[in-house]
Amino acid sequence: MTTAAPLAARSDRAYARDAMSIDLLTNLLQATVTMAVPLLLAALGELIAERGGIINIGLEGMVLTGAFAAMAVTYSTGSPLLGLLAAWGAGIILAALFAYVVVAHSANQVVVGTAVNLLAIGLTGVAYRAVFGVTGAALTVSGLAALPIPGLSSLPVIGPAFFAQSALGYIAFALVPLISFGLYKTIPGLKLRMVGENPRAAAAQGVAVEWTQTLALLACGVLAATAGAYLAIAYAHTFVEGMSAGRGFIALAIVIFGRWSAWGILGAALLFGLATALQFHVQALGLAIPYQFLLMLPYVLTLLVLAGYAGTTRAPAALGVPLENE
């Protein structure tokens, strides 16, 4: 009996450690997926644009504007669906403006994208203060609730992460095979890739190059705004100025890291999501690591990808080249 008691105690401690490890892994994976969803949505939108030969540096501004529109309309109407529709409308407006200047007038894509970002930062900041005041204290919305899939959501570790998402989370993951199929197995996808590789050859084959690029940018605007809506009404349930926090720029790096492939982008988004989720979990563990270093992780990873990985991948041949120069 004297031996059995210590053995039982050690067994209880081991069980507690295992349970704690599983809980930690479950929470980390859940946070990883949550952080990956807006990155995935924005990056898939950028993939469509870049496959058509357009670099949309204004992605950050579209994410931010979508977040504000979703929050403002959801707060005023109580309907997350109307908030999502408002985000789509805002994304389409910015994307149409970008397309008008870049596609119709062959302006420099990087300069116009930067202008879109500055415009979005200014507009959302001014509109936020005009509608909600300087502080905007206690502005929260119920937003989109999680929709657990019976049975699957109770699976250990992966269940809460992948099968207890909001509707936008499920849509983000469903878009990966759909976009991959659309790009490589359909005529519109072939035309889009032709435009991104050689617009003149595509035009000679009867492809409406400007119309194709405009539609690609509009799709990019909708997906970027959906990423912003996810941040505002599915994740944070509020809006703060600059809440996109560089996710649009990270999405640009994810497209490169994913080799302009929807499936590669999914893996890259999860990796960047993990880097973001580690910020919170490492701080919660109480490790002697300055929190500023943890906040840097996603952005350092972005710089490493752009500096060391971009040169090893092949982008669409006409990416970033104005039509008049083709």
C-alpha cells in the first residue's frame, strides 16, 4: 500500500501534464487557424489579381475598409449579414477605383496601391471618429457566431480549430480547392493566367484583357474586404483604427511563399497564423522573452520570406507590367 500511493500520485501528475499539453496544443492550433483565416482570404484575393498580372499593394487598405464597413453597419443594424454586404461593397468600390487608374490608364501599380492604403487609413479614421466619437468606448457587436459541426467539432485537438468556425472561416477554407480548380481546370481560369503571362498573346486569342484584369481586381477587393469583415465581426467583434495591422502586406508575402498556388497559400497562411498565435501563447507561459520580440514575429517572417524566398519562385511573367508597356 505504501508503494501504491506514490505510484498513483505520479500517475495523476503525469495525467495532468498530458491533459495540460493537449489543452495547450488545442488552444494553440485554434488560435493559429483563427489568425490564418483573414490572411488566407486576403491572400487568395491577391492570388487572383496577380494571376492576372496585377500587384495589388492596396490590399491592406481594402482589408481595413472592409473591417470598418462591416463593423459600422453591423453596429447600426444589428445584422452581421448586412455588415458583410457593406464590407463587400466597400471592397468593390476601392477595387474599382484601383482598376480604373491601373487598368484603364496604365498607372504604376505600386504607387496607386500605396495611395489606396493611405486613402483607406484616412477615411476609416475620420469616419470612425465622426460616427463613434474620439474614444469609441465599448463598441462591440455580437457578430458572427461559431457554427460547430456535430461530431467533428468534438475531435481532440483539431476539432475546435477546424470544425467550430464561423461561416467566414468555413468559406475561407472551401475557397482553396474552388479557386485552385477554377484557375487550372476552367476556361476563365486559363484566360486569367494567359493575361498574367502574356497580355498581348491573350488579346490575340480573343481574351478581353482589361475586362479580365478588372474582374480579377474586383474579386480581390471582395475577398480582402471579407478578411476585414472577419476581423471585425467574427474575431474581435469591434473596430479600432488600423486594426488590419499589416495583414494585407503579410498576405502579399504569403502569395509569394505559396508559389502562386491556392494550396501553397493555405499552408503559408497557417504558418503565418502560427507565428501570430505564438505571440499570445508564449506570453501566457510567462517565459522571459520581451513581448516586443513576440510582436515582431509575423513581420520578421514576412521580411525573411521576401528577402530569401522571393527569388526562388517564378511569378507570372507580366506581373506588375502596365498594359501599354507590353
